[in-house]
Amino acid sequence: MTFSELMGILNGEYKETAGTSARNQCVDLANAYIQFVLQLPIIEFANAKDFPAKAGDKYKYIVNTPSGVPLRGDIIIWKPTPGHIAIFLEGDANKFKSFDQNFPTGSPCHAQDHTYTNVTGWLRVKQ
């Protein structure tokens, strides 16, 4: 499945993938992307901010810098605890759009505009 296909299926919907009793969280969407698009093992029982430490050797973690810009499909991570996680769509060094769930709180999967405030970095699958 492609990222575009996943967005077409989930846009406006809630996605529950696995993990804790907290339902329809941002990590559920991230894990659906990891499972169905990247075809890698999901990262269960982790807050968004913990994904870099738990992602394993299939990913490179790229620290956010003032000039850094993720690539489409990179997994963006925010602080503080529990953090937020989403999948990068497009943007530049000042603002970007990502595919999110539960941002704002309680919202279904959708494209969302962001700045880089509190973004710690992003995960990119190693080639």
C-alpha cells in the first residue's frame, strides 16, 4: 500500500492500531503507516516522544535544525511528554503539512498545518 492510498482510506476516519487502552491516538496512525506502508513492525506501548529510542535499526533519527526539512513520509516527532507524532506531507524550513490523528485532541486522521515549534526531529527509513 502507498502512503497516498492509506491517506485516502483513513482521511476523516479514526484509526486504532494497537497498544494501550487509550484509543485513536497519534501513535495509532503512525503505527498503521509503519505496518501498511513501510511494512515494518509496529512500535507498541510507546508515547510519541519515545519512538526514536524504540524504533530500532531500520530508521535514522534526524534531529530538527533551523534549516532542516523532512521528506514526504518521514515520521515527525514533537515533545514534551507524551509528545505528538505524524507523517510529513510537504513543507519548508518554516512550516509544513502532515497527516495527523488526535491533533487537535480528539480529531480523526487528516492533513494538518504545523510550524516546527516543539518538533524534536523525524524518523526516516534507512534504504
